[in-house]
Amino acid sequence: MRLLLIFLAFAALLLVPFFIWGDAFEAAYAGESSVRWLRGLGAWGWAAAVGLLVADLVLPVPATAVMTALGFVYGALLGGLVGAAGSFLAGAAAYGLARALGRGAAVRLAGEKDLVRAERFFNHAGGWAVAASRWMPILPEAVACLAGMARMPARRFFLSLACGSVPMAFTFAALGSAGRERPVLALGASALVPLVLWFAVRRLARGRRP
């Protein structure tokens, strides 16, 4: 129960910036505004976009709009790579910060029983949650924080994080590159591809075990 409350607290903290600055960030970085912003930065636009996507950890950045603009400005391949890097680094930062608290602090926050349950979940099935959460609003970094608190094995976390971040970034970059705005298609593809990719990776990893 305490773990659920912590998850809701993480989500609530991430929602606060949306209520305060959400409209301003939407106006500045959504649609054509995002394209103009990237082009105005010249050769360093890609680096600024990575920083903006990482800042999504604490700010109400319209990440999918930024990824779409990356595809529009840089093309599907380079735009997808930049978007994937930003999303991956945001998840890695959330995981690293939460894990840095240490198990003692995690026990005090969640309680021994709930923490053991979380550790069991993230050690066995957490990859699905991490991969699938990347396409959702608010949830990605909250899930990454919980994975860090539960000390999910780093290799498994980063693998599942990549399984979610990479397909999502390339999907939106491809839509931007094609000059189309189809959020329903993009969200649907981004929801399914991470799950399929993670399942394939899990099967491959199991097949290689002695």
C-alpha cells in the first residue's frame, strides 16, 4: 500500500509543473513552434532538443511534439536517434537518482514488505512496465523512479528502457519527417512496438542462457 502511495506521490509531483507551466510549454514547443525553435538554434538544435527531453523529468515538456519536430527538421533517422537519446537519458536520470537513495532510505519510505514486492516485480516482470510506460504521459519517469528504488538490475532496466524509448522516438520522428500529424497512429504504434521488442529480447536472452 505504501508503495502505491509513493507511486502516486511521484506522479503528483510530476503533474505539478503541468498545472503551473503546461500551457506555456505547449505554446513554445508544440507543432510549428517546436520546428521554429529547433531551426532557430542552428547547428546546436539537436543538443538543445536532447536537453529539453531530459528536462521532461521535472518540466512539462511536450516530448512527442519535440520528437516529431526532430523528424521534420533532421529526418527520420537522425531525428529518431536524437529523440531516443533524450528519452533514454531522461529515464536513466530518474532511475539513477532514485537508486542513489540507497536501500535503507527506500525501506523507510516504502516499508520492508512493499519494497520486497517491488524488487520481486522489477526483477522479473518490470521490463514490461518500463518499456510500455515510455509512450505514456507522466508515467515514464514515475516508473523509472520506482525501478530505481527497487534496485532493478541496471542491465535489465537499461535494456527495457531502450526497448521503449527507441521505437517511440523513431515513430514520432518518422511522422514528423513525412510531414504528417497522426497522433492516434503514433501512440498506437509506440504502445505496441516496445512490448513486441521487449518480448523478443527476453526470448533471445533466455535462449542464450546456459
